[in-house]
Amino acid sequence: KGGLPDDKEIAKLFVETIREGSNNAIRHGEANNIYLELSSGRDYRLIMRNDGKKPPEKVIWGGGLNTINKRVKNLDGIFKVITRPDFVMEIEIQK
């Protein structure tokens, strides 16, 4: 739902996050569906959730999640990983 931001750097970050998140959802979560919500209102936001099996409450951040987190922080944004009730990754970057 929604579309990529006009800002090319943030759009690229969102695409790479969607790629990494989809790969993890299928490989680790055995997800059948991945839900995306993108918005560009007061800030840029990506919310990604899947219907896969629940991960441990403490997710081990590998190279992919750490790379996303670093890139988001470089843009003064916030990156959240939520494990309950569904697995959700959320990025918020102020305009």
C-alpha cells in the first residue's frame, strides 16, 4: 500500500529493506504473505510485516538488519524491529 518516496536515497533504502525483509520472511519465517505500507506524509515511513512463524522474542541481528539500521541512523531516522504479535520492521525518517 502506498508508493516509494520521491527522495532517491530514501527510496533506495526502502527497496533494499523490502528485499532484505522479504528474504528473511521467507527463509526464516516461512511466510506466505508480506504486507507493506509506505507513506510520505509528514515523514517517510515504511512498515513491513509478514504472516510467518514467530521468531524468538530477541531477534539476532545479522549483517542485513545491521546494515539497514546503520543506513537509517545515517539519515537521522528510526529503525524498529517488533516481534509480537506479528514480525514487523518499521523505518521512519523525517523530511
